[in-house]
Amino acid sequence: MRWSDTMRRQVHLNTQAVPSSEALHALVAQQCRAFRDSLIESGEAPERFRIVVDRQADLAEEQVRLDGGHVLYVFSGLAEAVVWCLGALRDRSPARSGNFRNSWFMMVDGRIWTGTPQEIPPGSEVWIANTAPYARKIEVGGQRTGRAPRIVESVRVAAHRRFRTVRAERDFKALWQGRDARGGPVPYILRGAGIASGLSWSRKGGWSRTHAAYVSRRADRQAGSQVLYPTLVLTEKV
């Protein structure tokens, strides 16, 4: 069972021996936590979660209404999505030298993440970006490789279908720290104007050229401009 799957359980209690409303609330809370902990201990749910009580976030279980109230544990699906997406991005990467494949890295809420995916706090925004200076060219199909372009976009589409509680988007981000797999600085600054290659790729026809290569006039492709890096952005659906 995936962490993103919804599990429901209605709590039935013998209330005859409960002396007060306060004790009944405590008993309901105890049962809810016991069910939650059993899921975590069995590996059916991750250790990180958010609590929503009667549609209000971060209330204690004891505050649930006893007549038709709901305690909802929102288990983070980010960790599972991050692990899968990282693997998919690397699997679809060209691997001639290994530099591109090894340049995928992760940021959480704007900071380079050195922990495990399972430690990502619920509600975070996760970026998975490639720091190779030619990553944008490969993503948009401006550089011929042995693999299909639009790697981030293809993983975004697959992740959207696979993880129902996680939102996946593609963007081209400005990065401001780190090194690529070859040890080069991030961000990479263009030394000359970018080239519009005219290359095109399709599943049926493979690579072709739609026009002769020419020097780009786009303002963001001129010498001195910072390269924008293809990035998969993952967030939890609210």
C-alpha cells in the first residue's frame, strides 16, 4: 500500500464505564493514536504526519467532537515521491560520462538537503534540479543525446499519475549555491550568447533539425546571463 492511499477507521468504544466527557475525549484520542501508531510500526505509513481535527490543523485529538467528529492523519507522501522521482530522473538521464546523471540534487524550502527523504518535514516544497551547465539544453531538446529530451517533464507527468497527494510541476529555476558533478560553480554564467540549435525530437521520428543553428537574441540567453536549471517541484496537495 502506498503512503498516499487513504485509510479510514471508525472508532467504536464502550462508553458505559466512562465517568465524564473529559475522560471520553481522552479515550477517543487514545484509540486514534493507537491506530495511527500501528500503521507506522507496521510500515504502512511514514513517521511524519500532520493532524487535522474537525477540519482544523494542528489540534489535539482530545478536541474532536464526539458527535460526528473526525481525526485525520495526513501522512506525508513527499518522501515516497522524492525517492521515486530521483530514481526516475537518473534512469532517464544520458549516461555517457555520468556527469549529467550525477548532477541531480535536492533542495527543501530553498536549502540544499543533506538528510534522507524520510526526514523531509510535511508541507515542504522540494526541488529536484540538475546543476549541469547544459541541463537546460538537454531538457528543451537543444542538445542531441542518446536519450529523449524533456526528462523533467516526463517524470512530472508520471509522478502526477502515480502520487495522488503530491503536486508535481516543472520549472526553470535560478540556483545560487553548490557545485555540479564536474566541480564547476553553480550558477553557471554564459560566456557568450546562447545558440538556437534548431533541433527537434519526436517519439516516432527521433531527432531532426527544423532550421539552421543561429545565435539567440533572447535577453536571458546573452553573455553574462545566469543559466536557469530544469527543476521538478514537489509539494503536498492541501
